[in-house]
Amino acid sequence: MTVEEKKNRLTDIMAAFIGYTAVHLPDDIVSKLEDLRDAEDDPAARSIYDMMFENMRLASQLGRPSCQDTGLVQFKIECGSRFPLIHQLKDILHDAVIKATAETPLRPNAVEPFDEINTGNNTGTGAPALFWDIVPDDESCSIYTYLAGGGCSLPGHAMVLMPGDGYEGVARFVMDRITSYCLNACPPLLVGVGIAGSIETAALLSKHALLRPAGSHNPNKKAAEMEKLLEDSINAVGIGPQGLGGSSSVLGVNIEYSARHTATIGVAVSFGCWTHRRGHITFDSDLGFITDTHAGFTYGL
Ligand code: SF4
């Protein structure tokens, strides 16, 4: 294949993958929703879960997005320094978003600030958002896709706490957000918490936390313990699916962190909704691929 042919193939696969993730929820989220439905005693809450599964069935049958808000497309890229299309990848992902918007179709959500014009194709200044990690001496490329809906982006929040606020302050920050804004995000929620030295690193880590599977745990035992404490506390509020009450309100709580300054605790929280449209696909240097989020995605196989 020429570089141009490879570029076209990767654009086509990524457009198809983005579209597929808009229609089909990730396997771990479907499985977690089944667990929550089966464990729910409240009849009204169970009926909400039943509606969610009917929604998923119809989306799949009709090939339509699982929610009308197909979000803004974001990518986290872990790209090997020797991946053949590393220099073209930014343009490829840009074109893939335009193609997915037209073909899936996705709702055009990208609005240029100040001009206040919807670009009509989900791209624009800094959109799609790309967060890069370059992996030295590697030929593969791992791409996380995320369709960030308006309702689930709305409660996102970040601030820098005084060091004396401690981990109680982090918990208070998260619970304040849960009890004030989280109904906008269509529970049950995946809650991503970032802890760092400054506001922007905490915010980015909270979003990356949403890319971890539901049910995964931070490898640090104390962080994992805090994930469990927050999950139990949020469930105890009784928000339930779609905020109508129930025994569970979260798909999980994922914490990611980086070393902080001795005088600060930067903390941020991001939310994923019940239609948590996250995907993960990894390419080898010949553009063969595997995905660990969507076993049903078989483009060209
Ligand atoms: S929060 Fe999620 S499920 Fe609710 S409207 Fe937004 S994208 Fe759709």
C-alpha cells in the first residue's frame, strides 16, 4: 500500500469505529448495566434499566446512535514513534470525524466560540481534541475514542484545594458535584476523579479516568479504597437511574493521579453517562487492529 492508500484505509476504519461506538455501547458498560439492573429491587428503577436495554436493542437493530447527543469527539492517542502514519494521524482523525458525522450520522455539535457558528461536521478550532503520548521505539498506535455529550460534560469541575483539606476535601468536592449537578448527566454515572498538583493536570486525569473500564481499580491500594468509599457514598444518596431513585447510581468511580505540589491538592471530576460512548482500538504497523471495548466491531474482517 502507498502512504496515500494507508491514510485512506485508516481514515475509513476510524470513521467506522467512531460510528460503531455511537451506536453500540462498550462491552464493559453493557455488562455493568446488566449487573445494576439485576441487583435493583426498586420496580421503577428496574423499568428504567429495561428502557435502556430496549434503547440499546433498537439502536443496534436500526443502526442509529444510542443517544441523540452524539457529543464532541475526543481522542487519547498512545502512538509509537515508529508508527508509519504518525505524521498524518492528526489529519486522518480530523477527516475520520467528518466522515463519521456524515455516514453514521452524528449530530453536528461543534460551535465556534465568538462566531457562534455550528461548523456542521463536528470539527473546528481544536476539535476534535487530541491528547498525545508518544511511545518511544514502538510501531503500534493505540487510540481511545470518546464521544463527550453535553449533559455528561456539564457537571465537570476542577479546583485547587488547600493541602489541609486532605482527602476529606477531595471527597467533599466530589460529593458536592454529585448532589448539585449530576442529574444533568443521565445516571448511572461513570465518575472520573483526577488528583494532581494543578488544575489542568487534575482535569485531564479526571477525563483519562473515564477511559478505564467500569469495574477496574487503581493499582494503588489506598486510591482503590477511596474509589470504593466514593462509590458507596454516591450510591447511598439514592439518585438511581435517570435520577428517579434506586439503590445504585454509578457504573464506577475511577481515580487517576500524578504527584502533587506539597502546598496544593488539585482535584477534578468528569462524568460519563449511562451511554458512555468510549472506544479503544490498537493498530499494528500494517493497520491490522484489535479492540478490547467492542468485540462486535469487525470492519473489513
Ligand atoms: S448525558 Fe448522555 S444519555 Fe444523557 S443526553 Fe447527554 S449524551 Fe445522552
